[in-house]
Amino acid sequence: MVDARSATTGCLAGVRILDLTQFEAGPSCTEALAWLGAEVVKVENPKGGDPGRTSFRSGPGQDSWYFLLFNANKKSITLNLKSPRGIALVNDLARKADVFVENFAPGAIERLGLGYDAIRKVNPGIIYAQVKGFGTGSPFEDNLAFDMIAQACGGIMSVSGERDGPPVKPGATLGDTGTGMLLAISVLGALYRRKGTGQGERLEIAMQDAMLHYIRVCFAAQATSGRPAERAGAKLASGGNPPCGIYPCKPGGPNDYVYIYTSRANPAHWHRLLQVIGREDLIGNPQYETGLARTEHEPQIDEMISAWTRQRDKNEAMRILGAAGIPAGAVLDTGELQNDPSFEKRGIMQTIQHPACGPFKMPAWPVRHDGAPPPVKPAPLLGEHTGDVLGAWLGLSADDVKGLRRDGVI
């Protein structure tokens, strides 16, 4: 369970974030900041809200699991951005905010009159953060982009997949959440600088540009070989140091595999592995003693290791190899991860009680603060906090809020 101390961690307590993001890249950034204690107010269209609310819908009249996963710990207000009064209220809220975050299509926020220059006029100290698909000055800066587009154009797909096969999109949403995490780090840096200078600034991150951050080892491989980095399947893009890869385990299900790695920096890994699989006779054999020599015999090495792993399930193989000081990891699927009690005990998985969707177990912020991660609160219902936020931030009365609702502004 989550340590009670984490309830008062609030690293960003007092920080106000106006969140005009949707889907995943922007919301993953603002959710991280919310987990760290910021008051994140999500501004949504009164008619339906964030389109992510209806992606992978969990049931009639319920927000989707997808939305719940990327909008925990936030507040939701509704504002009609096609209404002049709605735009005026965004400006009023921005005047009270520390951070403004948006990930609309290229040019959309400016057409609304809420671009950086406009917001800076009402709040010179604001940190204005934007996610776009392609960077300013890119020949594609006006193009739309989603996670998979960023992964394709940012090099991720070119280095994913088997060596002789086509490019593959990784299952992880690096284009979206990977970009969001980089932006969150930059927001924290900007907030820290502002404490000393009082200066606001504009932060821009392009999803394509962010992907380069995650393939830096591949650029090292290119510099070494003089050729674009190649796909390496389960091996390393930086080149061979067999054994290194995914090996089959019993009973032979779709994820019954264990990953085994022997480090270049520690030749003892290879010797320990030979001892575990009963091939001590190969210790010191020049055909297998160095990584370079083993590269020439990689198929034979993979087969001798597979013969050992096929006799064990993946968890047993990981326990035996790990206990022997050999880097190894069972290939765990989402069901195994969600049902592993150790994650819940440590607070890495937490169960929220959502008013419409009921209990839902989800990953929390993975960093532990004073021994525990921050507690997760359910993603908000559409417009759930409109009256509270407009009252607390702008001093509007209950009657004022009723009038705005009557006029279709909220």
C-alpha cells in the first residue's frame, strides 16, 4: 500500500497549471506534474471534452480506460473556446496560472487568440509549453502527427524489428508519452529558473525531435560502422556480444521467453552462464572466450542456451540466472504485471475508485518520494471542477457560474 507520508509530499504544491491538452502526449506531461502535487486544471469542450474520453471506451456513458490512465489527479472544467466569453475566461485563468500547456494541431491555438504572444501579454511570467508533431522550421511543421507518425519519422521504427525483416512499431507509445516526459522535465527546469529570475518562457517540443533522444545508442552504432544503424531484433543495435537475446521457455506460450544478456564489461557473466547450463567445458575455449569470437559462433551459442531454457518456465529461468549473477529478465505481459502483488504493495500499481467506472488498477508515478510514490486520484468527470476552479481562481460566485452555463460558455 502507499505510505501515508506520500500524501503530503506535494513537490509542486501551489503550482497552477492550465492544461489545454488532449489524447496522450500533452496529458502524460501534465499528469506527471499533477502526481508531483501541481494543481492541474484541464480545460475541455463542454460537448464531449477531450476526444480521449471516448477512445477504448469502457462502457456506455463512461470515460475510457485510456482517458483514466492519462488524466489522474487533475481537475476538469468546461469552456466553449468558440465563445468570446470562453476565450476571455481562458485569459483570466492564464493570468493566475504558472504554466500553460497545449498540444492542438499546428496553428490552432494561435487562431483561437491563445498563442504565446497573446498569453504572455496577460502573464509575462508564464511558462508556455507546447507539443507539436514536427518542429518549427521543419519542412513538415504544418503536418499532423500521432505517436506512430513520430516513431516512423524519428527513427524508432527504422531500428526496430528483425535484421532481415521490415520496420516495426514498438508496442510502447514512445512518440506520445516519451515526448510528454521530456516536456515535463523541461517544465520543472523552467519553474526552478523562474524562482530566481521571475522570467517566464516558451517551451516547444516536437514529437519527431523527441524520438532522437531515445535512439542515441543507434547514432553511436552509425558512427562506429559508418552506416545507418540496422535493425537487430532482440540483439543490441551497438553490435554483438553473444549471448544476448530472447530465449524460449516452457510451456511455449506467446510470452514464455526469458531475455539473457552478458556484458562486454564483465566477462564473468559468460563464465557463470556456462556453469549454470552445464557447459563448464567451454570456459577458456578460445572459440568462445571473447565477445568477438562468440559472434562467429552465435547460432550454436543460442541453441545451447535455448536447450537449457526450454526445460524451465521463464520465472524459474530468471530466478536461477539472476541468483548466479547473470543479467536475465522474464518476458512479462500486461496481465502478469497488473496482477503481481509486489507492484501494488510498493504503490507502483494503485487502485482508484472512479465514480462512474468503479475500481480500476493503474500504474502510478514510478518515482518514490521519501519511500513511496504519490497517491493516485481518479481522472475527473467532464467539467467536474468548473465551479470550484472559477470560484477559487477568479472569484466567480455560484450565480456567475450558473449564468455562464445558461449562456453555453461552460
